[in-house]
Amino acid sequence: MTLVLSTSSPQTSVAVLDEGKVRWSDQQWAPRQAGQAIIDMLTVAKVNLSTFQMFVADTGPGSLTGIRVGVVMAKIWAYRYGVSAGAVSAFDLFREAAVVALPERKGQWCIREGTSIRVVDSFDPSWLGYGHDGEQQTYPEARCARGESIQPVSPWDLAPNYLAEPSISQPNPIGTNIG
């Protein structure tokens, strides 16, 4: 069995896959609370982590911190139970969306149309937020993970797949006059 975590958006989702079929899944609106949401969902479902052969994390693009939460949880559990980890792109966690738009940085969007991925600075209203699905926003769902889209890796090698470097400032060296 495989446990899939998606934490790249404000909607956190978890799924249990067994031979490619979804055996259980849940999702929770949890902006900035992905880790707690995962624990809560797994506790309610009485999921036994020792039964999994692989722990898969959504590696982005999306929320920098959210992605790291899912990756770290999958790494820790895979390492703890001596099994494989896996990576899946947030783009592959949508139900048949023709155009998927994911936030990259403030004011930038990562767009996938077919197999083409590009970063844009403007937002086309037809993309509707995280994904295009008629008239409502859609978010990555762990239950949409498919075997062919999951890349098995060792727990040590599981890492976020940022399409652009994080836009964070570097700390000032010790002893530098800040003011």
C-alpha cells in the first residue's frame, strides 16, 4: 500500500492507494496547518503507518512551506519504516484539468497546458486559481495520484521540486551594521 500526501495548496489531502486503486482518501481546508491536518485525518481513519510500502509527497509547485511539510513527513515515515519514498508533481494531482495554474511566487503562476510548463506574470481569468474545472477552483488531490506519475526515491533523496528559487532574503553576516 501507498500513502500519498498533498500539501502544496491550502487544501491538504491524503490518500491510501492499494495496487493503483484508492482505498481511502480525505481532504481538509488547512491553510498553514497541513501537518496537523494530516495527523488529524490519519487518526480519525485509524491508519496504521507500518502497513505502507511507500510514502509519497506532492513536491510542488505551490506553497513553499506546505510542500516542505509533506516532503518531511513522507521522508520521516519512509525512513522510520525502512520503505521507499515517492515524489509526485502537484500538476499530476488534478482530475482531468486541461489547464492547471499553480502559484509560483507572489504575482507569478506556473501553468501546465498538456506537457508544456511555463511561468507567467499575469493571470488569465479562465484559469480560476489552482486549477481550471468549469466555474470553480480545484486543488491538488492526493487521490488523483497514479502509479505512472509517482517517482520512487530513497527517503534521503525526496525533496521539493521548486521551479524557481525561493524568493527569500539572505541573512546579514554576523557583525554587519544593519541600520
